[in-house]
Amino acid sequence: MGIFDKIFGGKEKESAAATIEKPPCPHGVMVPRWDSIDDIGHDDKVSYFNCESCGEKFSPDEAKALRETAVDRLIGGNN
């Protein structure tokens, strides 16, 4: 432990920062993605949805379920 760590408590700051948890992503903006250029624009041919916030990918069925509960998750705060 260096002298500055002893004086300013540098190790304590590091351990406190490590315990902060990131809140779960609400997946509020999901963008459709297609495998084929010919399929673009056809809702029934979406390959997956990409969350703009966290980058997680969802199947069309998963995205539909998330859209159906969006109001509860985004406004109500209940997960």
C-alpha cells in the first residue's frame, strides 16, 4: 500500500466502486434485423431484434413479449 493510498484511502474507493451494480436494461428500444436484404421491411421475416441500449439480441417472440410488458417495465418500474 502506497503512502497516497494510506492518506487518501484509495483502496477503499476501489472496493466501494466495485459494489455498485448497474440496473437492469429496460430494453425500451429494440431494432429489427434481417438476415437477407430482400427481407428488409417484412415484419414476418425479422431474424432478431437488437436492444439499442445494451446490445442484447432477442428472437421475434421474445421481443413481442417485451413489447407487451413495456409499459409496466418502463413506467411502473416493476420487473
